[in-house]
Amino acid sequence: MKIVRPPVLKSIPGMTEDLIAEYLTEYRWKGIAYLHYDQLRHRVPGKEKLDALWARIRFARVLSSQWVRCLGDVDSGILNATATIQKSCSIVDRLTSSAAETERYEKFDASDYLMDELKAAESIASSQLEGAATTSRVALEMIKVSRKPRDESEQMIMGNWRLMQHVSEPVSRPFDISELLNMHRVAVEGIDDAKYAPGQLRRDEDDVAVVDHEGNIIHTPPPASMLQGALQGLCTFINTSHETAEDETWLHPLVKACIIHFAIGYLHPFKDGNGRTARALFYWYMLKCGYTAFRYISISKLLKNASAQYVRAYLYTETDELDLTYFVNYQCDIVSRAVREYIDYIQQIIETRAELKQWLYESGIYADLNARQRDLATVALNQPGVLFTAAEVRDRMKVSENTARDDLKKLTALGLMQSMKEGKGNVYLSPKSLHELKKWSNRLAEPRSAQDW
């Protein structure tokens, strides 16, 4: 078989062999992240040398990239598959699918209840990322006891909770603009309708822009007049089965979910509440594609801890001719870390259950508890200093409210939880550690007021 050899590459003006060797050995072959010009300028001295190198890097990236048409005729982006992106896709496939969840939870009963605390984590962290000042502990207590929000921060969290419940039940019908508007309405209605305009696209007179903490405009979204076309293009992108394509249009669901996330943030279709809607749409798509573990995985918790990098990932993509690689690469790194935290949490539950079971045996309490009550004690120990209610236990353990109340009273009587007054009824406080639980079992406390918590 005869093949034609490619020609030997000749030098490119301005691109010396030394410069190529320096870039490859110092950055590319060392696994340095996908660098933006703003990052490269701190590594390559001299403007002329920097610009020559950047021109070739950019040219090579365009030639090796995949074209992504996610906004119809309004704009198109490119994407390169980095090692971080590929590794994250592998992690998600192995650890977050419905099959992986089924196998994982065969190790212990009451898995839904053991994991249910994590369902609130994304709602709380996403709101805090948007500026909600309520602490995670107070927000979790509000959700658990179904208390009415007392201020705008708590309203934001409750709205996000409703939204995450909404996207956790994806429907099979094609996604359209009306569903996007509905998501926004579910998230923000009743908080400050004049500020958010629930379920309504922004108008030109709304003058929407993204500003930094110093008030500087860092992103001006496309004109409102272009939104209908751009969002229709996004809906077409969402409804296209890229994961079954047999050509270069193939996309992994995680990569596609990240692009959808970016598109909403880039378009900023609403007066306010765009970030939480974008993140919720990311979850909606992952769950729709069968990655059921994302009911419990919080990306916002990590984004909140590095919000400047989150914003920078948007800006790198926008300022480099919509090279989506920057944003997708960053989000995939966040997702990988969030998945690892989730797996670690499950392992912690298994270890805690073993430690608790051993102590219950040694203390003689084990024989006094049924399997459900042992699970409830495990959950309480894995959620230190958190309030539990009979109604919550009823819903999550699938028992009657009387049975739930009896279980909580039984654990309290044995010193495994503490009872506290809340209105006309009681709520139940979990111990902060196994050490504190041991103290409680030896010295039972009188019921106290929730204000003392």
C-alpha cells in the first residue's frame, strides 16, 4: 500500500524553533492548563515574542477544534478536548450514572434518606453564590422544617429549592423557550417581582450588564432583540442528540451541559436570576441524560469558594472569539472535584454506620432499636447539629407521621438525639459527633427552646 508522506514543515516567520521548543517543554508537555492570552502574557517575556507565539497557538487551536453551533445564527463557538475534559467525562460515566448509583446503594438500606441532606446543598450554595447572606445551617433548617422565608436571602434559597425540585423530574418532551421561562419563574417568583420580572425575557430598556465588585462592567450581553433567535438556537442545540452522532458533531453529555450553562450566562436573558437558572439547566440536562447522582452533587458549593475563577472562565471564552474550551475545562474540573466529594461522603456514611453499630452493640442500645431507627441514628450522626422533624422523617423514610414521631422519641429517650420546642411541637437535634452522642446517652437533657440552638 502506497501513501503520500506529508511535507516537512518549514519555519514560520516569527516562530523560531527555540520558541516552539520553549513553549512545548515549559507548558504544553508539562500539562499546563489551556492558557488564555491573559495568562500567557505573565509567562512569556516580550510583547513581540508573546504575540507571535499566541498567533500560532490560536491558529493551531482553531484547526484542531470542533465547531459548536449552540446559539443558532447569533454566535458559534469552538471546542478542544483537553485532558481535564476527557478525564471528567470518564469520572462522570463511571460514578454518577443510574447503574453506578444502584450498585453503590446495594451496600446499605435507606439510601435516599441517608443522601437526602445533599439535595438541599446546591439550592443553598447557588443562592449564596448570587449574594444570599443566609448561612447554610439556617437555610437547611428553614427547608427541613418548612419555615416561611424571613428575608430576600431566604426567599432566594427557597426559590432555588423549588427550582432544583422542578429540574429533578425531567420530562421527555422537547425543550423550548417556554420551559426556560417557567424555570426562571419557579426560581424567582415572589422574591421581588419588579427586580426579577419572573418568567419574562429582558427588554432593551432594562439595560442589563454584568459588573464586578467594584462596579466595572465586565460583560454586556447581546441586545434583547436577538434573544428570541439565540434562545431558539439554544433549544435546537439542546434537543439535538449529539451523544448518538457518528461524526464530528458528537458531544459527551457533560460537555454539552457545560455549554448550555455557559450559553445562559452569556445571553443573560433575564433581568436577574440568570446564574441560578443557568446552573439549574446544567442539572436538568445531566439528570435527563441519566446521571442520577447529580441529585446529590453540588457544583455551586465549589464555585462559591472560587467565584473569581468562575467569572474568569466566562470572560476567557467571551474574549477569545467564543472558545468554549476555557469554560468547559473549568466546569469539568469543578464537576470532577464535586463528584469526588460526593463519593467521599458516601464512604464517610459507611464508616460512620460501622462505628455507630459497634458502639450501639457495646453500649447495649442496639437491641432496643429496629433497622429503621438505626438508619435514622446514622443519618443524625452524619448531619451534626441539624434539626429533624417528624414530617420530614415521615416523607423520607416512607412511614406514617406517628411512626416517625415514635422513632424520634425513641432515639431521644436513649440519648441519641435531643428534643427541642418549636412552636406547638418538637424538633429533634442531632449530635455534633459520636463523642457528643455518647455524652447524651449518659446524661439526658430536658427539652429546650429552638432559640437556644
